Amino acid sequence: MRKIIVSEFISLDGVFEGPGPDDSFKYAGWTMQYGNEEFMKFKTEELFGAGALLLGKITYDGFAKAWPTIKNAGEFGEKMNNLPKYVVSKTLKEAIWNNSTIINKNIVEEVSKLKAIEGQDILVFGSGVLVQTLLQNNLVDEIRLLVYPVILGSGKLFFKEGNKITLKLLEEKMFKTGVVLLRYSPLV
């Protein structure tokens, strides 16, 4: 059985909105100054350890617009564009990004079926509403929070009101830029 691994960029005050530069959020790109070779190595290993992406509509739309057009993205960009992608949306009519499938009903059942397929793990980026649904239905096997040393003071919070979830710390690692990786598994 494959695992679902949630990997999130998050500010110290819990904001996950607009980590990249192409966003309407007033602090868009707040993660950009923290990138380096060490961090890119981690993200590349993370991506190459995945056999599929599972994304909510907003994250999918942003990625589908950006990734196919990024020049010189190398093996990382090639992997992003070629991985099987599953987008959870009740409104999306057509999945235009290469190798994409829409999940628009029976989300918990369909995601459970994806987990049951043999292969590499399923990676979730962003997708806050989807992640909350996955957490509430005990479908998340691991949460990787990449906590940035910045307080934004406003923006969409990653964790919203919902069920209490107790986590077990699996790993903590500080990158040279001050970003801290916290890996957790939910205790069910």
C-alpha cells in the first residue's frame, strides 16, 4: 500500500498561501530567498520518491499553468510534468496538464483506491482544503512541514478548525537557510 505524504511550505505563524512568486497574495514569493542547493536536493529526492501527485484545484491550476512553461527546470521539471496527477475538484471540467485525472466524486473512496495501488508514494503539495479532508478521514500517512523563519501576519492558514489530530515526530532537520523540516505521522 502506498503512503500519502503531505509536504507543505508554511510560515512560522501557519500561513501557506503564496509561497511562490506567481500569486495574487500580497506577500507572494515569501519562500524564494530561502532556496539553496541543500534545499533543492531535499525537494528533488522527495519528488523522485513519489509515484503520483494528489492536488486540490487551486494548487493544480497554479502548477498546470506554471510547470509546463518553466524553462531550464531540468529533471525536477520533467518529473513534475510527467508524474501521474490526480486533481480533486467538483468544478474542474478538463484536466489540461499532462498525465492528469480528475476526481470529482467519492473522494475518500477514490483516494483510498489510489493508496491501495502498488508503487511509490503519493505526494500532496499545497491543497489545504483537500489535506483537511484527507486528515479527517485518516488518509494521511505523513506530514512534512517546511517551516520558514518568517511571520507573515495574514494569509490563508494551513490548519483550520476541525478534528483534533495527534502527531508523532519522525524527524526534525534544520537547513542552512533557517528553514526547519518537521516530519510527523498522525496517530490514529
